[in-house]
Amino acid sequence: MITKQLRVLTNRLAYVMAFTLCITPLVSCDSDDDNSEAETETEVTTEKQDNLITLDRLEVDFGEVVANSPSGKAASEDTQEIVTLTNNSNERLVGLETAINFPGNAAVRVTFSGLDPGESVDVVLSFGPSNLGPGMYTGTATLTPSIGAPITVDLSATVVPAPTTEDIVQSGLITVSSTTVDFGQVNANSNSAKGQSEDKQVVITLTNNSNERLIGLSSSINFPGNAAVSVTFKGLDPGESVDVFFSFGPSNLGPGVYTGTAMLTPSIGDPILMDLRAEVI
């Protein structure tokens, strides 16, 4: 009798152990699945936090900026670039700290009195070469909003040499109504003095577009025959104009087309080169 009871007890114990061994892996697998889901949710939440406040670009190149003149007379103006900051969160953005790490006269500015969800604002980044020499410069600007993660903007600028006095372009200060003078057809002189041709004349208007008084104008001509350029004035104030006379006589030239040049050199601005043409018939 005892043996029979012992056998029944042994069978029950074996059944309990087998059931325990089967159910344990299942509980362990369920636990792993729960942890995986928790980790996934955490990663999604972190990604959303990074995009609550965004900029439309994270790289700003100020391009080529002319260095300031060593004399200080020609100071380069600051160059500006604008980026757009947007509030993608469900909260009102109430603060934005800014910091810049860039050489020269660099700054980051933004003005707002709070930014509601979905709204945007301009952030102005500026750069001036100050006393920097020519070269490539890089740095960063950091925006730290009251919502979300800090935002870093990569900055770059290329400072190029300032022009010397000789390099400054003066063209356009003194201008002429035309840089081409065509005398057209001119009769050749006859062998007899009675049939001598008269000089042909063309008038061009010269204007002072500068802010100074034009006090001198020299001229030279490289053209065959009896050619000349003349102008008479006692100074030309800003905005005023004067007539310049170009004349041509065939002298002893035979029939044909003749070309040449005249040079006007004002006391202000660049020399002016004129193209000349005449046809002797």
C-alpha cells in the first residue's frame, strides 16, 4: 500500500517539475519583448526632442569678404546671412540663448517675444573682417532654445586683400556720349590747291559723373591725315558736360578706309579710348 502511494506521489512531483521547466522560458521571452518595446519608445522620444526647434540650414558661408584697408580709410561693411528658426513643438518657445565662436567682428542676433507652436523667426548672422588678414576662416554659432536640444551652425568666410589705390576702379567717373567717332565719307584733296577738301568735324559730349571738379583733360590722337581732337573748358563741376571736337582732313591721303584711335585722359578717373574711322573717296 505504501509503495503504491509513493509511486503516485513520485509521478505528481515529476509532472510539476516538467510543467515548471516548460513555463519558465515563456516568461523569460515575454520579459525580453517588454524591454525591447520600452527601449524603442525611449529612442523615439529622444529623436522627437532633437527636432522640437529647428533651423532651415546648419551651414553658413559668408563668401568672399574684402579685408579692411590698413589705413582705416576704407572699412569693409559687415556681411549678413539669415537663417530661419521654427518652433515644431507643442509649447511656446520663451527663450533662446546665443553664442558665437568666430574670428573678426562676428555676431548672431534674433529678436522675438515668444514663439508659438508652428511659428518661425529670422536669425541674423553677421561677419566683418575687423583686422583679419586674407585667408579662410571657420567657426560655429550655437543656439540654445528653452525647448529641445542646442543647435550648432557651422560658419565659414574667405577674407580677400583690400584693393590698393592703384587697384581702385575709376571707370564711369568721366564718360563720353560715344566711344566711336566715324567721320564718314570725306573727299580726297585734288592735285590743285583750288580743289582742297575741308576738314570734317564730329562732336562728342563728355560728362563729369564724379563728386569732384574736373580740372584737366589731356588728349592725343593716332590717325592719318590732318586729324585733331580739341576741347575748351575752365573746369567741369559734378554733373556738367562739355563738347569735345574731333576733326579730320584727308591731307594727301588717297582713297580708302582709315582707322585709328584717340585717347582722352581726365584728371579724374580712367583714360578713355576712342575708335576713329573715315573713308576717303
